[in-house]
Amino acid sequence: MLTLEHLAGLLEPNRAVASARVAEFSIGGRQFNFNSQSAVMGVVNLSADSWYRESVCLSAETAVQRGKVLAAQGADIIDVGAESTLAHAARVDDAAQNSKLIPIIKGLRAEKILVSVETYSPAVTRASLEAGANILNLTGTEASAEIFKMVAAHDAAVIICHVAGKNVREVGDFDLSADPVPLLRDYFSRQIETAQRNGVEKIFIDPGLGFYYKNLQDSAVRVRHQMNVFLNTFRLRELGFPVCHALPHAFEFFQDEVRCAEPFFAVLAALGKTDLFRTHEVPRIKAVLDTLKVF
């Protein structure tokens, strides 16, 4: 059971880093002041394999419309992906991804909506940035120097996801019982150095909490790890860059109320000082964050 004593025990030995500040920057002409205001990223999935049905759009028209609705509901950025990260999902080649993504990127940018594209492919990265994408949500480690150069050339931002493998579709499990921060800090330090060496200035880091559980049978272990990472987020902000979190679902616990999972995890992520919340449930997350501000 998560208790007040647990939170106090987490803060006391880490109090020196609790006030760490992170970089603030503009994306697509919009300034983000992460040290005083978090941001929300809404999700549009273009793959029929994506399990969060409310986010799935199978045509460019419905995807652009969903993006407009999410923006009206309070999303600062819309994240678009053409290949599901689920282990059983079909692979989608670069050409097929681009044919889906490009009209949607252009459609959303025509509405002055900031667009993030989730991919690990250099070819998809190039096409998306040329179409006007503002952020690359990078879910792989191969060809990272090449990809970072593209991001820099377009004055875009990058979300560096922690991926334990070549890409999000080829990941392994790791020890969920240990303190997660040293491993994450080491990974992000190396990736940030590579990104900066290749000219990228606008960087988010994302612990990638949904990528590593294909062989894990005990869902309680997974959820405990996710909660622990959320609450420890402030320790990662010491790296100097804003932290993005994709809010998970914990279906085994929430079951028919699964749409309440992301708002629950948003509370923990906010307590940990998350800077960018990636969610399928924009109005619910906005309500949670607005309510927390009242305190």
C-alpha cells in the first residue's frame, strides 16, 4: 500500500534534487515553461492493432478530427503513430507508415496544432519532419545519430524513450525490483550526449514504461515498478531536461474501469514532477492536473 510514510521516505534522501530545474524551449513557435507549467500530449493511433479503441483512427479525416477535438479539450501536442507497440501487432513498413502519417501531419499543422510522430525508422522520421512534424517520439536506438541530425536540421524536438533493445518491437525485460533511476540516468545521459553532439537542443526523456513486460507474468510487479518510476521522476529531472511519461492502463486491476487508470497514474506522475503527460484521456488528465493546482 502506498502511504504518506513511503512518500516521505522517498523525498528525504533526495531533497537536494527535488528542486532541480529543466530546460525550457519553444516548439513550433510556442513556448513551454516546464518549471512552472506541465503539458499534455494527446494520442492518435493509426493502427487497428492498437488496443485503446478510443484512440484508433483508420482514416486521415477521422485522425485529423480527433486531433482537433483533443486540442480543444486541452492537449498541447498531438502524438501520432502508425505502428502499434504491442508484441502481436503487425509490422508496418516505412512506405505504409508514411502514406498514413503525412496527410495527418499536414492536416493538423494546417490547424496550427503541434504534432509529434512516434517512430524508430529513419525514413519515417525524415518524411514526417519534412511534412511539418514538430517532435520526434523516438522509440528505438539504432541509427540514432542519423535521426538526431534530422531533428536538429528541422529545429524540432525529440522525446528520447528508454528502449531496452534496438526498437520498441524488439525489447527485452530487465530487473524491476531494483531502484530504476541509476539505470535510467545512465541510459539518458548517453543518449542526451549523442543528441547534443548532433545538434539537438530540444530534448525530452521518457522512461518508456509500457515497453518491457512481454515475459512478465505478475502484473503487480509491473504496476509497482510503474508507480515507483512515476514517484521518482524528480530524480531524473536532475539531468536538466523535461520528463515525458506515457500513462499506463493496469487493465488487470481496473478492468471495466480501465479508462480511469490513466487519471490515477497521472496523480503519481504529477507528484513526481512530470513535465509532459502522454495520454489517451486528455479531458480526464486535464481535470486531474487542474484539481491538483488548487492545493
